[in-house]
Amino acid sequence: MALLDEQTILLALVFVNAMTYTFFFIGLKRNWASRVIRATTIDEAFHELETSLRRAFPDLYEGFTWGEAISRAKTVGASKIDWSELDRELRKYEAHRFGGQQIAKFNVREILKLAAYLRQRNVTGKRSRDRIGTGSQVQSHN
């Protein structure tokens, strides 16, 4: 039984090293693609949504209304979004932001789901793998 020569051992070690780094970078890429979207206030949730909308629809003009943006987002086929819940939260947010109403609780889950869907769709064209890093209810800090 002959022992392996040094060149064969070196080639095997280089191959193992290359495979290790390949799997490491694949893991990093997947982690980046599925980043957690977090929001502790309704303002932060709508900021995330606005950022995602601007990336998904670069032709969205400055000063767009939320109604226009949401109706545009409805056309992308996000079937797992509860649009009636999102519309309710949009009305609450507009009353809070423009009418000065103080509302104790907001449900930001659907807002963040849409933001995650739009962000993932914009990056890869695939279904969203972003996770939502908040409970369904958050307190308003205003």
C-alpha cells in the first residue's frame, strides 16, 4: 500500500479549503438576502415600506400619495398580503401623521410583509424570504 505523495495531499487540502470558503460565502449571501426588517413604531414601518416602494418602482414620482403607492403595489401579485388590514393601518397612519390623532397601538405586520416582499422581489425577482422582526402590535412613541 503506497502512501500519497505530497502533491496529492496539497491538492486535496486546497480543494477542501476552496469548498469551505464556497459554503461560507453561500451562507453569507443567504443571510443577506433574508435580512430581518424591524420596526418599533408605525413611522419606522412606513419608512421601510417607502424605501421598498421606491426601489420596486423607481418611476414613482416625488410627493406620491400612500393610496397611489399601495394601489401600485397591489399589481405585483403579493397574494399573502392582507390588503384590507393594510388599508386600515394606512388610514390610521394618515390620521396619526396628518391629523395629529394619538393612537395607542398599530398593527405593522402587513406593512412589513409588503416591504419585505417588494424588497426581495426587487433584488432577485423571487418570492420574499425576509423575516419580520416585530410582533403584530407595537406602541406608538409619539
